Amino acid sequence: MKKGFTFIELMVVIIILGMLAMLVMPSFLKRVDEAKITAAKVQIKSFESGLKLFYLDNGFYPSTDQGLKSLIEKPTSGRIPLKWREGGYLDKPLIPKDPWGNDYIYLNPGRNGEDYEIISYGRDGKEGGDGPDADISSSQIE
């Protein structure tokens, strides 16, 4: 007598595992999206801290053209900061991309009249959207 599984028994197990994966994956993917949204908000807050230090040293925020790069490199065009801090205003000398691999958008002034605005366009990388595709803006983060 042979011991082992028949082809049909293996197929039943594979089908059951597939059904379980279909139930678990959506909630897992939702958690991944939530984590990326939180990470984007944390990065935006970090940029805001650097911008506030830049402002305290220089009395103005970088222009849109100077962008977030002015937090790690002294601007050489536009209004030149006279008291730019050697080493920059962020912990690391690089401007990270958002959690979806896109560049953050920096506007001065912001779209709603703020001094500045930092935006991630979310998962789809396009303006607007809902859920994980929604824009994340410094003007909406508390």
C-alpha cells in the first residue's frame, strides 16, 4: 500500500489556501496603504520642522523654485539666505521621496494662502483622488 496524497487531495488543499489568501490579502494591503500614508505625514512634519528652522535663521521661507532642496543645500539663486546653517536643516543630507517613490511638491505660497505647502499626491502620484490615492498636504495635517 502506497502512502501519500492523491492529486485531488493536493488540489483541495491548494484551493483552500487560495480562498484563505483572498480573505486575508485585502486587509493586509489596506494596512500597507495606511502605513505609507502615516509615513508621508511624518516626512512632511519633518520638512516643516526644517522649514521653520530655515525661517528662524533667515527670516523667510524658500521660494517654490528653491524648493525643499534648500533645506540640504544653500540656495544659489533667488533670495539667498545670509544665515543658512552649515549642514542644512534636516537630519540627513537628502530629500527623500514619498512612500510611493514620488517627489514631494513644495509651494510658496501654499494653495490656501499659507506661507508654504508640502504635498504628496498619494499612491497614484496624481493630484486629487480618494483613499490611498488622496493628496496629503501639510495644510491638512495637525
